[in-house]
Amino acid sequence: MPAIVPSAVLTLVGVQLRLRAGADAGAVICWADRLRPELDRTPDLTGYALQFTGGSLWVVSAWSRRASLTAFERGALHTAAQRELRPLLRPPVIDVWRAAPADLPPSWEEVRRRIHAAGERTRTRLSDR
């Protein structure tokens, strides 16, 4: 991973990928393993972590340049994973926030808290329609 300037502000992305009822976690775990080498080669990725628990794959990543995050998201392998996994997963819950390098890594408790809050904000907006 690249050296980080202590005064930099990073973009963090937290994602919860929730399995649909009856879906097999094997395909999700397989795709996560396939994406790791791609992540390791991606420029401006400061770090990432994945954890599978409670029927969800939790992902957090930190980026020094938003353009590199966008390039990874639009890349062929990530796009193929999204396409193949879509039938197995409920809609993802995502939160994006900013943090200083000194605040890394965020705890899983913080990542989950932020993602749950993002999910609540989304549900509130949808129910207001």
C-alpha cells in the first residue's frame, strides 16, 4: 500500500452485502477472494478489510483519490462480480465518509454503525415518498 501523507483526508467506503434468503454464501466469498488481488494492485487504495458474518459480507476501504475508487468500481472484474451476485444479494447498504490517516483503521463497530445509519436514512427517504 502507498505511503500516506499524515495531513491527507481519505475517502472511506463501508458496504454491507446481505444475502437473500436461501442464497449460498459460497459465490460471494469466491468473488471476494477473486477481487482481493485486483484491490491489491489498485492505485491510491490505502487499505481494505472484509468480514463475513451474520449472512452479510462487510467491506471497508480507504482511498486517497476518489477517481481511483471510481475506476475500481467501474472495472471489468468488479462489474462482473456485481452482475453475477445481483440475484443472490439484497440491495447493498453503503456509506461514504472522510477520515484522516490517523483514524485508520476504523473499528468494525464504527463501520457497522455508519452502515446501519445509512440504511436508516435510505429507508426514511423512501418512506417519505
